[in-house]
Amino acid sequence: MTITPDSVVSIHYTVSAEDGTQLDSSEGKEPLTVMLGQRFLIEGLEEALQNKEQGEKFDVAIDPDKAYGQRMDELVQQVPKDMFEGMDVEVGMSFRATTEQGEQSVMIIDVADDHVVVDGNHPLAGVPLKFDVEVVEVRDPTPEEVEHGHAHGPGSGNDH
């Protein structure tokens, strides 16, 4: 069966940064199972999966524009430390923040005596990615999966 824009696809993958640093992998785990067209995968990987078949293995390089976007300097902001009153803040901590654009995840990248620097960019923003992919299974979605808008079963995060 050939992958189409609404297929349910199970893949094994390894994703690396441009310098070869491995960022994530399904090796030793259940394959990742997703219903395409639901924005669960980055755009570049969804595009690369189109017209592939079960059992096919491939590599694909994905530019940031088709992954997590470009870094935006305006998403790095210095905020008063007293906004975190009563909390022991450290570099690397993540929080949900209310912004003019709505709820957004931010990561603390610097802590000083009177302020904290937060970064609202995705940690992989601006990073070209390389995926090594094996298509384990391709199938049509069930009526229930179409209704719910996501795949069900092992590897999907929706085991119902």
C-alpha cells in the first residue's frame, strides 16, 4: 500500500542535527504511529513520506522552514525575576507563558540577580534536521480514527 495524505503510518526513525548529533530515535521502542494530515509530524517529514510504501527505507534532510521554523530573536526576552517569586528558577526549566499571541512554551536560558532571560523559540528552531526512516506499516484510517483526528493503537500515544 502506498502512503497517501490521510494514511495511518507506522515508522521507525532516527533524527539528527546537521552535525550528526542524534536528537531522537524510535530504536528499541514501538514504531511511531500517526495519521497523516493532522499536523502530528513536521511538514517536511509528512511530505517525504508521501508515495512511500511499507518496508521502504529512506533518508531525508529537512530545512528549518519545513521543521520547527527559523529562530526569532524577538522571542528571547528579559523579564523581571520577581515574576517567578517563590520559585527556584534554573537554566533549562520550561514554563507556559501568557503572551499577546496566547499561551506559549518558554525556556529559561539565563538567570541573573534581578532578571531571567526566557526563549520562546522551539529548541530545534533554526536547526536543519536529517531523518533516517523505515516505513513499518501503512493502512487506511478506521472510521473512529477519522472521527477522532488521530491514530489509535501501539506507538500512537492513543492506545484506545
